[in-house]
Amino acid sequence: MKNKGGTSKAVNTKKKKKTTYKITNWHEYDKALISRGMVEVWMDKETLGSWKEEKVCGTKGGRPRLYSNAAILCAATFRKLFRLPLRATEGLVRSLLSLSGTILPCPDASTLSRRMKDLPVLLAQRKKEKTIIVVDSTGMKVYGEGEWKVRQHGIGKRRTWKKIHIGIGEDGEIRATEITGSDTHDGDVAKALLAQEDLHTLITGFHADGAYDHRKVYDELMTRAVPTILIPPRKDARIWIHGNRKDIPPHPRDENLREIRKHGRRTWKILSGYHLRSLVENTMFRYKTILGDRVFSRHPQNQTTELVLGCRILNIMFHLGMPKSVPVLV
């Protein structure tokens, strides 16, 4: 290739070799993968022991519930884990109770659908003294054409999505989740995600993409005294608080912007550790690979319960065991 001066200039056409990794704890991870399909993990003795709703003396009004929240949660977990319709879920749970030798009744499909609307779902997370929060969002299809039809004939009108917002720790455990409509902006949900973290847990860092580059997000993070905030400012961003303001400390966004102007955006991401954010993208990939990319419920409250339940399932799998990979040195 020749430049403007007519001299030849070598062009480096060699692609950078992609780093390969190997798993160092394959024996433990193999056991964890097998445990994910074990019924005992999802229907333990503690759940069977609290299957029926306890009758409280002195209560009045309405028919008493036959099944406890633990029983409905167990049935809903099987439905989400194995992507079953409501009646197929009833058949699975009924057969499992029969094979276990118990005489417990099984919730029917209508009861399961009705109780899922107000079912409390906890993420089954571990308590931590401090953690880094990495957030992102993705869409889950409620109804609409499949990808083959879209590719062949284009996008139709009836395509509806739910948006799931997830906050994870630096180890990959899901710490918070929020379900909204597809038109909700990511920055509007940051406060709700941070509010789900225990007040006794110190948030030492917050990593997010440019969609969270808003004053309200920074204000909430600074209120919680988060020391490290890694949100890439927009390309046309300007300094909010200039350096001659001695009465006010430098704004974290301005500090990031100065570093970007000094080193470049790509180098800043490497030096600051911003690429830790890829962990939440991996979590989204795991969710859609294991549990699917669509919602089976039709009622909006059931959809919220179903999506949060999926995050709970991922956390249980995370606690069973995750791979530890290291780069292979050539």
C-alpha cells in the first residue's frame, strides 16, 4: 500500500489470535452440572415438610389456602427450569410426589397460575460484607414470530418484550433484578437495583455501560458513597464540575472523562477494569441458554414472577459450582 508521498507502507493484515482458556476445576464443575438435573436439588425435604399451608388460629375471612408458598415456588421452579406448560407442570409434580411415596396433594394448573401473581421470590443470594455491582439489561420475548419468520418475511406487528434488569457481583452471583416494560430506560432502574442490596453490604464499585450515564444515576451512587464508578461518558460529553471549584471534590464522571481524553476510550477501559462488565453479559447469555429467551406466562404479574424465578434458578446453579478458567499460555 502506498501513502500520499508515494512511498510504500506495510499493512499489518495479521489478525490477533484469540486467547484460549482451560477449566482448572473440571471435576467439581462436572458434579455441579450433574446436580442441576437432580430432583433433590429443586424439591428437598424441607420443601416437602412445609408443603401445606399452616392454619393460623383466629383468622377470619376467605377460604384458607391449601398450599404454602414453598409448594407453589417448588412447582413454579420446575415449570421455569424445564419450560413446561401449566398442566404439564401439574403432571410432573404429581408424579414426583407419587414416586416419593408421600400423600401430599398437588396444586392444579389454575391454582398455580393464580398463586404466581403474588408469589414472593427471593434470589437465594449469599450475604457479603462488600461487593461490586455490575448492571445491564436484556429483552425477553412475550409473544411474536420466531427468528426464522422474521428473517424470511420481516418483523410483524405483534412482537412484545419484557425487559429484565440484572445486577451481579464480581463473582457472577445475581444480587438484584427488576422487571419492566420494553420502553423503560436503563438509567431509570439503577436506583431500584441498588436498593435491593443489603444496607450492611458495602458497594465498592459500580460498572455499567453508557446507557447509565445520567445525573440521577451518579447522584444515587454518590449518596451511597460508592468509591469507584465506571460508566463510559457519551462521546460528546463535557465536564460537569471544572477543576477551579475548590469547594467541591472532583466529580467521578469528570475524572473518567479526563482519563479518556488523556489515554483514549479503549485504553481507559483496560486500565480502569471496566471490562469486568462482561460478566453480566455472560449472565444474560446463561439465562437465555439455560432457561430460554421468552416468557411463557400471559399475566403481567406472572411474567414478573417467572423472570425473577429464573434469576433465582441461576443463583442456585451458581452455588452448586461454576467453572474456574485460566488463559492458556502459548
